[in-house]
Amino acid sequence: MAETSVAHFLRLFAWAVLCIGSAGLRAAELSVTDDRGRTVTLAAPPQRVVSLLPSLSETVCELGQCHRLVGVDRFSNFPAALQKLPQMGGGLDPNIEAVVAARPDLVLIATSARATERLEALGLKVVVLEPKNHADVQRVLRRVAQALGQPMAEADRVWRHIDAAVSAAAQSLPAAAKGTRVYFEVNSAPYGAGASSFIGETLTRLGVQNILGPELGPFPKINPEFVVRANPDVIMVGERHATGMTDRPGWKGMRAVRDNRICVFGLDESDVLVRAGPRMAEAARLMARCLTDKVAPRALQGPKP
């Protein structure tokens, strides 16, 4: 009888251990719904991640998980550690062979990329995310944290820091800069940053006016004559696209050009400004500094002794 009881106990113990182990495996599974509306399930938190969009690469690192990245697109250059990783082509059309060779257990890619279906057909787990406005930045932080098995509290902490820093940048602006009419050119085609873009949203939070209204879309192609008629107080443009801008017909007579109120951002600064990601707060500070320097130098320097 005693032997029977012992055997029964051992069977129950083995069954309990098996159940606990199975529950642990189920708990380790991760599911995340991406921007396609598809739910991607991972058997365990991914340890080898390929990111094919700079803002996603920066998000992974901002969550303290840079060490999981084993490859990035050629534009992912921040933080500096990413520049030592294998580059896997452009984000829109990555090098499929290089991605597969990296043996990732997760690929982060933009909605606009053309390689998603092929990567999935090769058996890779692919999460499609692309932040396009401030709300998206917060949402993508949470989705990436979820995909990496990180606490939502960490993603929320990062977002609160970003949001508070954008507000602080707005509060740093002198009163004289409020209401300034701004044109932000993102590409010399020219394309501008409309009010509904993440850049436009930052300008709005800073308390200035975008000459490109929301009805034009996030990044509309602009007739240069439109800018002349709008006659902005300040122009913001990256160094890559500033050459020849003021030689356009009628531009030399605009207030911003005539009064030298053009902020030309360096290459590194431009990367910060045109990426909807964790460095959005730094972008707000760059814009605020431009407005302070160009519109309200007296407010910045204070009264002369």
C-alpha cells in the first residue's frame, strides 16, 4: 500500500511539474499586433533583432535593448553603436539575403517597405510599424516594448520623458517668438512639412504657425510660388536641401530671406528632425533654438547693461 501511495504521489508530482512547465512556456510567448492589423506571435522574447527603419532602431535602443540588434538599415546611425552593426540595405528595399543570414528571430520593418511578404515567406517573424505622428511615437514605443517582452511601464516612462521635454521646449520660447509663421522644407523637390505631420505637430506645440495647413496633407509637394505668397517669418531646412533655395524666383523678397531668418540644420540635426521617434524632444529643442535665435534675439540676451 505504501509503495502504491508513493507511486501515486510521484505521478501527481510529475504531472504538476509538467503543467507548471507548460504554463511557463505559454507565459513566455509574446503576441503583438502591428500596423497591418496582424497579430505576430513569438515563442519567446527575441534575442536577435533586425531593424530596418531608423526610428525603430532608435526605439529599441531607447528601451535599453540595443544589445539585441544584430543588423540595421543603412540609415540607422544613432546611437553610435549602431554604426558598427551589419547594414542590410535601405529600409524600403533591404538586402533580403543579408537579413536572412543574420538569423533574426524578429524583424522590425516600415509599412512602406517592399520586402515584408518575402521575409515572411522565408519563415521570419516580421512586425510592421511606422510612426508618423506624436501619437504613433507613443504607440510604437509600446508595441516595440511588447514585441521585446519589456514592461509597458518602461515604454510609458520613456514617453512621459519625451512629452515633458517637448513641453519644456515650448515653455523656453520667448513670448516674441509665439505665433511666428514657419515654413519647414523636408526635401528640395520641394516637399514641406504640413501641420498634420509629426514635424507640424511639434511646431504647433511650440506655439508657432505652419504656413502649410492640415488640408495639404503631412508632407505635400509645394509650388515655390505658394511659399512666396505665404511669406513666412522663418524658414527651416536641412543642410542637404538648402543649396539654391533662395535662388528660386521671388524668394529673395520674402521676409525670412530678406531678414536672414533661415535656419539650416546640419546633417546630424536633420536626422533628428525628420525621424518620428524617441528623439522628438531633441527635435523640439532644435526648433525652439532656431526660433529664439532668429525671431527673438533680444529676449534671449536680455536687456543690455
